[in-house]
Amino acid sequence: MTARPPLPPFTLETAVQKVRMAENAWNTRDPEKVSLAYTEDSRWRNRAEFVQGREAIVAFLKRKWARELDYLLVKELWGFRENRMAVRFKYEWHDDSGNWFRSHGNELWEFDEHGLMRRREASINDAPILASERMFLWGQGPRPEGYPGLTEMGL
């Protein structure tokens, strides 16, 4: 098994780093790449859907990004201790009819000793927005260094 540093127990610095690494990976919209940050038997609750294992995570993410087009995400550490984190996030996306949304959520994460996430609990709400209200305006891929985070954007 390959370790995914930073490893628990987390410090403020390593927790912030882990959150940004997760954000960067999700912004690739590459299900296989994203799945490698999770244990083989990782358990998720995403809204009302329950997912277990990398194969199911990949299938879930493929469905998600086929529906949530031009997805861009920003995550922010809310709190942490030892091998657990609380993260808040927002992402913007549009459907195939061109309707834009900003999704607001919170996640609880638990990591194993190798730095892989073994549990993810996500609560998410979608709010319609106008295209002119979008705040996440970089292209696909990681949020550029220096691009404001949630707190700096007032979100």
C-alpha cells in the first residue's frame, strides 16, 4: 500500500495541505485519479447516496461529472484532530440546459495511518445562480495559487 502524505496525526499546516490536495484532485474531474486518495474499502455518504470501495467511487464520480458540467470546487478546513477533519466547500456547475448552480456543503473525513481517506460523510445543498453570479472562474484543473478561497470571497 502506498502512503498518501501528509499522514495523521495532522497539524494545522498538514491539515490545510491535505484539504488543498483533495480540492486540486477533484478539480481535475478524473475519477480514477481522485479514487486513489481513498482506501480500497472507503465508505461514503454523499447526500442520500451510500458508496463503498474505489470501484464504486469511480462510478459515482463518472455519473456526477457527466451531470455537473464545468464543475469547479473550493474547499476550506473547518477543524481537525488526529486523523479526522471537518471541511466546508462550495462548487459551481451547470446542467445540460445551461442552468448554473452553486453547491454548498460540509464533509467529515477520517483517514487511515497511510493518509488514505477511509470515510467521507458529505452533506450538500444546491442553489441556483445566474451565470453572471459565478465566482469560480478559472479553467479546469487546480485553483490557481493566489486565487481567493471561500473566506476571502465572503462565502
